Amino acid sequence: MENALGLMGGQATMIAITVFVMILGLGALLAAVFWPKRWRMKYRMEVIFVGLLAAMVYYADWKSTEIYTAYQKDFRAEQAVSGQVVEKDDKAFDRTLTVVSFQWGFAFLTEDNEISRNAAVVKPNEKVLFNILSNDVIHGFNIPVAGITAEIDPGEPRQVWIRAPQKPGKYLIQCVNYCGVGHAQMKAWLVVEGEVPTAKMTVGEKSNGA
């Protein structure tokens, strides 16, 4: 997942801080147990340790709020439409991606057989068709920015489509069906980059299930 979600994301930073504080705490505990009885941790060190714990809680709350706010922001006013019904003769797509969902991630395959793990790269306002399949267990495919969710059963491919946001950026893709111990990490990015495609939105196109 690191190639899409990043090694230095908030979660990785939080894990690093937690490990650091845990090592400090264990070191202080061992010192208190095995050093001569006359030794005691200075009051100032105790204050610093408690301060680190408080800073961790604050950072986790702040980062979680920031991420949740960004993921859940409503972009439907920017025509981020979606649907679960795809007609057999519907060829009005700017881009088609094959999505392989697995424990625990997503792989996106383009029409040119280029593969990207956990990153679906599109252009602003493109109409994108996702051909989704699972190669192990039941997974969910959810793009909050487009208001679309699909359940993917093994051996039963699904098709959904979205109209990509007009604003470039990274938008969450996540599994919403519990699929094992790594479910919470099963996320990807809808990466919107570059210029708006020449294809325009068709008249009467609606959001969420059109």
C-alpha cells in the first residue's frame, strides 16, 4: 500500500511516535526496577513523559478529524456523479479501469495494461468505468466523493461508474465490507490530475445510481 498511501502518512507517524514513547516508558520502568533504590525518575522527566502522551492524543485526534473531513467533503456540486447501472451498449466512458480487490488492497489495471497498486489515476470530470472483481473474499468498493458503494463477491465481477471531481487532488477509495484483520488498511486513492477532458457531461446525467 505504501506506493499509493505513503510511508509517512499520519498513521505511520503515529505508529513511530507510539513505539518511541513505549521504548522510553519501558526504559524508565527497567531503570526503576534494576538500578539502585536511591535512584528515582526526576519529576521533570515524569512531566515530559505525560506531556508526550497528551501530545499523542491531541495529534491523533487532530489528524483523524483532518482526514475524515477531507474524505467526507461533499463534491456533488462539482458533478461528481456515479451509478451502478451500466448498459451493455454504453461506450460513453473516458476511461475504463479493471479493479482487482484482494486482502488487503486494490490493484487498478488500465486499458493499456498498466497496473497501479492502490491508486486510480484519472482526469478532472472524466466519466470512469470500474470493472471490479475479487480474487479471495467479499470486499466492498466505496468512493465517498462520488457517493458510490458496491459489494464484490468472489467470482462475480461488478461494474460501477463515476464522474470524477473537477478539482485535482486525492480522494479516498475504501473497502467497507469487513474482510479480515487488514480490513482497516484496505484503502486506495482516486488521484485526479491534469486538465479537464474534452468529453462533456451529458444532459440529464444524475448522481448516485443514474
